[in-house]
Amino acid sequence: MDLCSLKQLKVVKISSDRLCLGMYVSELDCSWLETPFPLQGLLLQHEDDLHTLRALCDQVGIDVVKSQLSGEDIQAIANAPPRLLARNYPLLTSTEQELDAAVGKYADSLNNIEQVLHSVAEGQALRSKQMLGAVRDCLESIMRNPTAMLWLMRIKHADRYTAEHCLNVGILAMNFGRYLGLGRQHIEWLGLCGMLHDVGKMQVPQALLNKPGRLTAEEFDIVKRHAEHGYQALRDDPDLPADVLQAVLSHHERLDGTGYPHGLSETSISFFTRITSIVDAYDAITSQRCYSSAQPSDKALQILYANRNNQFDARLVERFIQCVGLYSPGAIVELNNGERAVIIAANPAADFRLCPKVAVVRDAEGHAIQERIVDLAAERQRPVEQQLRIKRLLTLEESGIDLESFTRNTLNPDQPGP
């Protein structure tokens, strides 16, 4: 494209790998609602916005007139060699190394969230700065190696469900943002969305939240108000990003318009809300609650997939499934010989993703045995009838394995449990 032709165009289509600061993005190859950017146009002034756009879009339209770059610069960039589409965050520590730091940070963050929830229960106004410490402590670990925090969030305590759920949704959201390659600030905002999304439940009678049976229509109406209670507790916070506040209010909205509290249509549900609703549902499904049993991860992912388009954003659900994976470290499995094991390392090789390394800790009758490490990828070299393979994923309850003790004694013997 010559300079004369370029000047006659208001919008120039370029690959997102060629985006630069100073460009004005006016068109995307996806809906603006599938990005953190609410307006139909964005002047790129921050590296985080640049990385996030590269992660979520393949091609964009650049408004030549509104850009801060000259026509010559835009022409040169449009013809330049490609760059990386999205930031690829490297692993900086091993899982074992990261657990040394993560165990303490997880425990501190959980205590911090419990204090915040107690303040809300007492009717005090909430400030997002009270959560930022927890978000940033977890985020530092997740950016180095997300496996450690994801492992720790598998350890559940029924008497701390609300606080653990808030923390875990924040961890899941930040891990998902890291996987997508979003800019760091956007990942931090996702952490705030997750950790703050259910603060309004502290204004709901605990008897209803802990009721083991089915709620009546009137009781459910009371529980549903937690989204508005959370919004009211946070709406006067001058430091809280508007996108986070909207996620607190709208994380139970559905793309088909049947959600609550306002029955929003698809075009009114933001990117941050869409991610929060997915990770919220995943953690809830995989947790033991007073009215439902915990489901294994694969079952939770099946539920999310079955409800894509009507409840959840289909594109984000598919990316989340890729992010979580089927056999991630900390998951508990039953082998084909009946033994039960903890996955301690995933296998990144494409042909062996269903063959992680596991620690076998229970026999076929569920009795504790001397731990042994088995590389299921190496099992492929044995005769088929002798190979150990994963039969199915288990929940903590059905496995009989104390994951907290396993983590403390086997992987991290020098640290107390969370």
C-alpha cells in the first residue's frame, strides 16, 4: 500500500502482532464485549492494553486520523515482519520451589479475605485496597508458576467455604488471564473480580446459604440479592475499576438474558463479567457444598461446555477448558488397577498429555500404601495389558486422600498447611 492510498483510508486493517503504542484501534475481528475494552475505539497508551489486544484478536482496524503515529509510520509497521501475537509468560520456578512461597501467601490471603468478609457482615463499607494485598501476593506466585496456587486451591475446608471460594475464583481468574496472555493490570483486575464477587453474601442470612435442602422461591430471591449487596458495599470505592464493580453485580447474568439481578442481554455483559461467571461456576461445581456434592474437574468442564452460548461465552469456555486441562497437578485419579494417585506433574508433550506423573498413595481397597512415583508416559513402553493408565478423576471426598497432608509431608515438608 503506497502512502497516497494510505492517506485516503480512514481505517487500515493490520495484524494484531503489528500493534504499537500510539495507534487508535477502531475495529476488532471479535466483539468488543469479548475484550476488556468497553468503548468502540481505543488509543493504545499502555503496554497492558497492547498485550491484551494481541492476545484476544488476530486482526484490528487502525484509524489513521485518530492515531498519534504518522501515515509513514503506519505504512512501515503494516509492512514490518510479524511479532509475537501474545505475551507468553514463562515458568520461572518449579512447582516444588513455588510451593515454598505459595503456601504462606495462600494462607495469608485467605485470612485477609475472611477479615474483609467479616467487616462486610458487620455492615462496614468495603474498600478494594483491602483486597489488593491478597490479589498481588497470589498474582506474584501465579506469574512465576501458576501450578502451586492451583494445587493449593484444591484443598478445601467446609467451614471456610465462602472465603476459600472467593480466593479460589480470584486465583482461577488470574491463571486464566495469564494463560490468555493478557496484560498484567488486566490480570490483576480479574483477581479483584474473583475475590470480591461474593462479598454480598455476607449480607444474606447464613441459614439460607447453608440450607441443605432446596430453597423455596422466596428464599432464592433473598439469596440472589447478594449480587446487589456486593455492589452496594463497593459502589462508593473511588479506587475500584468500573469493570470490577460491574462483575460483582453481574456475575450471575446469562448470555440468554435469564440471569440475575437484571436479566441483562448478551450485549450488556462485559468481558470481566464473562470470565468471572465461568471460573465462579467451575469452582462451585468442584467444591463440596451443603446442598450438593463436589464434582470432579472433568464433570465441571462438561457442564460449562454444555451451557456455552446460553449461559457462558462459548469462546471463553473453550479457552478455559484448554487452560485447565484434563489432568493437572493436584488432581486425584483412580488408575485402571484400582489404585488411587495424586498427579504431581503434567506431561507437556502433545502425544502424552493423558500420561502425567503420579504419586500412588492408596491401594484398590482405599488403604494407605507406601508412596511410589509412576510416570504414566513411560508405561506406554510396556505391553498394553501391563500398562498403568488413568481410569477416572476423583473428588477429594471419594478418594479418601488427605491432599493437605500429602502437600505438607511430600512436596513441602518444611511448611505448615494452609
